[in-house]
Amino acid sequence: MGLNFTHETLGQRLYFGSGKAATNVAEEVARQGASKVMLVASSLESESVRIATSLISIALTCDNVAQHVPIENAQAARKAATDNDIDLLISVGGGSTTGLAKAIALTTGTPILAVATTYAGSEATNVWGLTQGTRKTTGSNNKVLPVAIVYDAQLTYSLPVELSISSGMNAIAHSIDSMWAPRADPINQVLAAEGIRALASGLPMILKNPLSKKGREEALYGAYLSAVSFASAGSGMHHKICHVLGGTYRLPHAQTHAAVLPYVLAFNAPFASEANQRIAYALGASSGLEGLNLLRAVLDVPAGLKDLGFDESNIEEACEIIFPLIPESNPRRVSREDLLQLLHAAWAGEPPASNDER
Ligand code: NAD
């Protein structure tokens, strides 16, 4: 790629500090001059909420959090925010929680302060998602970009190890897909590579000790960088596949990313040598796929989509939905047959094989 590109950096304030969630949240509430705060958090996040909001007052709470933001939940939350003259949304939780806050912001324009407790990275993107029935719609709009993010590694100690690993793989997928997404550029690629490095360093520490401060901090830092690169570069082939699988077949988000990623990397890498080198370097391996496979083995990432409840009989239908969504920018031309093969291999969890460059 020559140095000829247009790059947009999204503006938001980032507070990073272990044990500092409460003071950082209070500082940002004061900066915003907010007087009626709506908390968006599932009841499962009550401990994180207690810590993060201990120094502020909450006017209203919405706990109707569900994966992929069902439209009915969004509509009820928007009405509650409007009826109560809410002037700041504070989300505390993972991507599903941030997603509900974004759905409110999309129509009300209310600013969001996102306290992130997984590695999904939604807090650093202007991408929203809503699900109606079985179809998930996504779009981007700067109204949904949180004005500020609070990262506190201590709030992630409780994230179960299996979920930490798959959420971390979701973050690595943001970085890897950024390498060839429609608006990929050298700045995104540098951020993405550093994101991969940090996650590959932090996740094994978390596996060994879920209370590892350094591991949790590295993972959050890497997840942020990965999300920033993804927000800037856009959705590549991997995300198009996973959004359809998650939205249409209700597969768990992070685990689906973890299962599909090596197959997309194996498919694209031989046709994207610079991206492959960057990924390999970030993972300390001789190729991107070798590095990813080694990391997956260390982390014992669950293998196939079949283990996530995806029925093999849905592959053809999924292929038909995904195929027209594959971006033109993909480094390798994708045929329906290629996509079918990829989905079958990802379903079975077969070891992903690298293809020779043509
Ligand atoms: P999630 O938010 O659904 O959380 C998964 C589970 O982890 C939930 O049960 C939650 O209660 C629990 N949890 C979260 N934080 C915890 C903690 N610190 N300790 C213990 N349990 C905790 O999962 P996710 O993977 O974070 O987010 C997935 C959703 O986010 C999907 O809907 C996806 O589409 C969306 N997403 C959006 C973007 C974007 O840019 N818009 C990016 C990534 C993900």
C-alpha cells in the first residue's frame, strides 16, 4: 500500500486506571455537567456498577440488556430516557450493554460514558447494531460513539476465564480484520498490530491467573487499540461472517469470532503479505496463521461452530446471506464455493490450513 490514504480518528476521552473507575466516572460526569444520569447495566453487573458509580447519583436504571440489542428493548429504553429528560447515559458492562446505550443515543443523541468490562471494544467504535426478529442490522453514526471510556482492570477480574479468552479473541479479530477492511490504512494497521501484541501478551497471563493486574491491563489496552483500528478500517470479511452467524442464528458473539477467525486468516493471508507480516511480527511467529494457531493452542480456544450450537444444515443459507456482504477490499476474491468450504471447516473445527498464493 502506498502512502496515499484518508484516515479519520474518532474523538473520545479515555480514562485508564486500575482501581480508578469511581473517580474517573465522577470526573467525567462533572465535565459533562450532567444532572440526570441513566445507568445502563444488566443486573449481572451489579458489583461493577456499585464500584464504578459509587461517587455519583443515578436518576434511572435500565437493565434490559440482551445480546445483539433486540429492537423492542431499545425502543423501551429510548422512551424511558426521553420521558425522564436524561442528559447522560452511563453503560457498565460488555458489548451488549454498550450496544443498548448506543441504541438509545442513536435516536436521542444523549452522550454516553462507557465503562467497559469485556474486551468487545464496542465502547471505542461508532458502530451500532439492532436485531429485529432474526436479522441483525448494523450501521455507523458518530452519535453513538461514547464521549468517554473508563477502563479499570479490576472490574474485569470477575470475567470468567473462558469468556475472557473468547472476548480477547474477538478483540484480536478486530485487529486482524482491520488489516484488509475497506478503509484499512497504515495507521489502522499499526494500532491493530500493537493491539494484537498486547492481547497475545495479556491473555495467557489471565489464563494462568484471572486476577493478574498486568494481564488484565494488557488485554484492555489491546482491546481498545483493536477496536479503534476496527472503527477506522471498517468491517472486513471476518466481521461480515460473524455478524450474520450471531444475528441470524443467535450464536454467542465472542466465541463465534474466536471460532471463525483462523479460517479467514488462513484464507486471506497468502494474498495479503504485508498484513500477514504485521500479524506474524505482533505474534512473534513466522506467519500470522502460525502465530494465531500457537496462541489458540496456549489459550485452549474452543474449536468449531458446531460446539456453539450452529446446525450444519444452516450453512448454505448462511452462505447466501453472507456472500453479497463480503467487501470488495478483501485481498482475495471469494466465491460461493470458497465461502461454503470456509463455513464447513469452521463448523467442524478442522485445523485451518494455509493456502498457496496464486
Ligand atoms: P456481553 O456484553 O453479552 O457479555 C457476555 C457476558 O459476560 C454477559 O453475561 C455479561 O453479563 C458478562 N460480563 C460482562 N462483563 C463481565 C465482568 N467483568 N465480569 C463478569 N461477567 C461479565 O458480551 P460481549 O462479547 O462483551 O459483547 C457482545 C455484543 O457486543 C454483541 O452483541 C456484539 O455484536 C456487540 N459488539 C459491538 C461492537 C460495536 O462496535 N458496535 C463491537 C464488539 C461487540
